[in-house]
Amino acid sequence: MATGTENAAPPNSKGGWLVLVVVGILAGGAGFAVPRFLPHESSSKAPEPVEQKKPAIVPFGDVVVNLGEERLTRYLRVKLILVVDGNKEKEITEHVQKQKAYLKSWLIGYLSDLSLQEVSRAVGVNRLRREIRDQFNAILWPDGEELVLEVLFDEFVVQ
């Protein structure tokens, strides 16, 4: 009795390689040709200047809180400076002064929940600066605008 494998042709490995080579050539050609057909800006056009944010300093004030330790024997005193967009310094300063009670209240609650380990070392201090900046921006501009560029500590005392 004859089996089906006797009549089957041996696999042709040259055909598989040929297909891969043809596909590679077509993909390379398409990668070269397609950008030529896409619209692009003229190279003779000078790039438009990007508006740079000139930073300005807005003093915020200081806050003293007991840290969230068991005996409440440690306290933290911080004095904040806000770095804002200098083009809008006057209106930002006025807005910060109007909202200062809300900002300070949030800051006291936030800082008093922290432990000594969370306010120690550069990593903890930088995380505090970033989180304070993000929350101040959220309170001051709920629409998502971020005009407080940076929060700096003028004083940072843990005792």
C-alpha cells in the first residue's frame, strides 16, 4: 500500500526566501518613497520663535506643623517661594493672595500627615515640592492650566 508521503514534493526552501526578499525590497522602497509624497514645510521658511516663559518669584510665606509621629514631638517649618510665569506675574500674585487661605489650609493638612522619614533626604524633599506644586495648580486653576512652574523651599527645618 502506498503512502501519501511518497508522492509529495520535497519542501522548497528557496521559495520561502524569495518571498521574504521580495517583501523586504517592497517595504524598503515604500519606506523611501512614501515620505516624498507627503506634504512637508518649506525649508526656506524660518522657524517661528517659541514663546519662552520668563520665570518670576512670588513669595508664599511659611507654615509650621507637627509631623504625623506618635508623640507629636517633631515639627516641620517650611517657607515657600512660588516660581510662576513672569508674563502673568501680577495676575498670578493677586490670584494666589485671594486663594491663600485655601492653599495654606491644604498645605497644613498635607504636611501634618507626613512622617519624619517622608520629609527626610533629597528624594522626600523633591517629592514634597512636586506634590505641592501639582496641588497648588489644581486649586488655583481647576481648568488644568499650570502657571506655578516650581515650588522652592526658602526654609526647611525639621526639629
